[in-house]
Amino acid sequence: MCDQYGCGHQNSDKPLPTASTEQRRAFLKGMATLPLAVVLADAGLAQAAGERLEKVSLALPGGQSASAYLALPPELGEGKAPTVVLIHEWWGLNDQIKAVAAELAELGFIALAVDLYGGKVGTTAQEANALRLALDSELATQTLSGWIDWLRQHPNSTGKVATLGWCFGGGWSLNASLATPVDATVIYYGNVEKTAQELEPLAGPVLGHFGTLDSNINEAMVGGFERAMASAGKELTVHWYTADHAFANPTGARYDADDAALAWSRTVAFLHKTLGG
């Protein structure tokens, strides 16, 4: 069952991309790269990719702290690269999101997978929903704003920052860009119910991916968002796919490999165009 915050974990009923035994062994040893879809569809490969990230921490107002996982481009050295903040689905920061961060680093971006749940990860829809409901919105906004500033000041950063999120994280990708204006925003089927006035703080273009079969993040909501963005004079590109909510997540039954691949290629092109690198 899917809603505007996420989908219940069910194995996909569609064939998933796989790696050969040799490819898998080489990847696990850090000796090879594999297509992102292959990594995300395999729990072991996603975990291995996530383990290559560095855990970092951030001090927040009031004495609290937040954690995230950082991926740097190979051979970056003392060079500079644009940065991307990744915001997880309602499950929490799991290996799949970390694996996407690792992939972005391979593509030349500094990628930071943030944790809005303090290390907790849901394994059922009930657990995920409980984590979502327990989230302190003000603290989440402070956390994302803090990480955006942290990335801008990173010694290897070009100063360019984008936000990228899925489902629950898609909505928070937009929220973060409103709280602390960034250079680009990517939304995968997230809640975009905003007024033109609320959208005024946006500083960079927005890219949105949505499914025509999604009953909650639907054409009525997205159409309203398009009108509000136009009224606010903001740049927006929307892509529709004949797919359902969470179509880019290989661990869910609504996964659509072709649409996920197309959306990812568009996302990467958008990030290169808006951030450079």
C-alpha cells in the first residue's frame, strides 16, 4: 500500500537487474563498478557500496547533533566538486540511499546521505510511518539547513549544492530548498502541495519525477504545483512516467526498471547542468 509518504516493503514482482558471480565478487572487493540498478536491487551489493562512505556528524542548535554519510569522488585529492544532499524515504537512511550517494560520487559529485531519524530504520510500513510521525519538523529543517551549509563550506566543495529525495524525502528535498535556498532541487514523487507564496524562497531550478498511476502524488497535486511555480516565477521541469509511486525503488513491488533508469539519467544530466562538474 502506498501513500504520499512511501510504500510498504514488498518484493518486486518484476525481473530485477543482476550481476554475474565474477562482477559481484569484483564489486565486493572494490575492484569494479556496476550499474546503479544492479546495486540497488541486491541487498549485499547495496550494503557494500554504503560501507564505502564516511560517517560524519553535525552539531545542531540546542546541543543536539545529526549524522550523515559522505561520499567523495575517486581521485578528488585537493580538487573541487559540486555537492548533493540525499534525503531518504520514510524508511530512514538505509543501504539503498547510501548506494546512490556512492554512485553520485563515482559521477563526480560530493554526495551526502543525511539521516533524519537518528539512526533508526523501519522495516515495515507500520515502523516507517511511526518514524515519520515522530519526526520533529523544526529539527528536520534545522538538520537539512545545517548540512547544506556544511557542504557549501566543505574544503572540496565548489559551493554549489543540490537536494535530492524520494517519497517522504522528495517532499523534504523541496522543504530544504525553501528553508535554505540551493542551486537545484530534485523531487521523486514527493509531496509538492505548496502555494506560490511559499515557493518564493526558491533560488534554483526544480526537477520532478512523478507517476501517472500514483493516486496520492497525482496530477491534481502536481498540476497545482506547476501553476504555483509559474505564478512565483520559478523554473520547473516535470517528467511523467506510466508508473506508480516509488517506481524507482527496486525493493518495492511497484518498481519499474525502464522508468527508473530514464529518471536517473535525467537526474544526473540535470545535476551536471545546474551544478557543473
